[in-house]
Amino acid sequence: MPVFRLPNGHVFPPPHMADPSGIVAVGGDLHPDRVLLAYHSGIFPWYSEGQPLLWWSPDPRMVLRPSELKVQRSLKKRVKRGDYRVTFDTAFSEVLDGCAETPRPDQDGTWLTKPLKAAFVELHRRGIAHSVEAWQDDTLVGGLYGLAIGRVFCGESMFARRSDASKVAFVHLVRQLERWQFALVDCQVHTPHLERFGAYETPRELFLDEFHRIAAMPGRPGPWQFDSDFDARVAPT
């Protein structure tokens, strides 16, 4: 199956035309409008420095429904103790830096290149990309970021400099998303870490059908803040 080389215009082929590895297209640029169009299409950029710019829509797709979040006992205890203070959208660039600096198995260098970081920073300025930060006193010790497309949160990356810091941030995020009636967290590809939270793989065709419906729902532009009565220790009912 051919892989499409993108023209200068901001267009993408249909995701179902991806090759068996999940690559939809190669090339183009990382203009924020192109990146946003990709996410609205169920496509995301993923490449390493020195590689061509690659655009992906894997089959199957890893997803999590906020109402089905699973929190293991030890993590529940850490959340209940309040080991970390968790915030929204207060250190977006620093979270990107933390994710970029975190070594990944079987990956040389970082996929969060300067042009990609610049695109995400602009999307954050537009209220589309969001970060969740975990703090110990005034030190950033973990976090994650992603994009909100309608009522879908497209998770991108996380990092931790203290035990479970990113996991605590993730629990806070997902429980707040459920309160806001977000229907889906797009986790992109399978990892055992995400599976333990209740994420599962679904065929790309089913994912895209649901994604496009939910992505068309009214969104929640940023900057985000936790609800004033939010308590991560209590799962929404």
C-alpha cells in the first residue's frame, strides 16, 4: 500500500489508507493548522529527529473511557494522601520539556522536536492543547499534555521525576474529564501502563466512527482549571 507524500496545502488522505504499520502520510510541515487538521482527522505526528515527518493512524487504536478508569490500590492511596499538588495549564512549556527529556524504550533521541513543540505551544495559546502538572512544593515533578478535540482528549505524552507523579496527574485529568462529560481519551497505541488504567484497543474503523461524532460536540476551550469542588479522591457518579 503506498504512503502519501503531503503537498504544501493542509490536506491528509483518509486514515483508513494507512499502511500496515499505521503510517498515513509523510512530509508536509508542522504548521499549527496542519497539526490541528491531523488531530481532527484521527491522525497524529510521530517521528524522531533526523527522520522524515510521519503522520499516523494505527489500527487498532488504544482508547480509555473516563467512566471506566481503573486506579490500582497503591495509587489510590497516593492520590488520597495528596502527595502532589495538581494543576491545569500553568506550566505547559515546562511539561513539554519534561516529556522531551524523558528517555523512551527503543527510541533514540526525542520525537518532541522544536518545530513540533512550537506547534503545540501555539495550540495551547489557542486554548486547544492542555497540560496537567504535578508539583512537590514549588517543584514540577511530573505531568502530561494533550489536545481537546470536541469531547475527546487526545493524550500525547507524560513524564515523572518522582514516584507516580504522572499517574497522579492522569487520575486527576480523567476524573475531571468525566465531570465535564468527555466521552473518550485517545491513548493512540498500546502500552501496559495505559492498559492498567483501563484503556483497551479498538479497531480503527470503530474508533474513527465514534471519534468523529464526539469530536463534533461542543468543546471546552482553555485555559482549563479544575472545578472548584473537584476532589480526585472521589470518582464521579
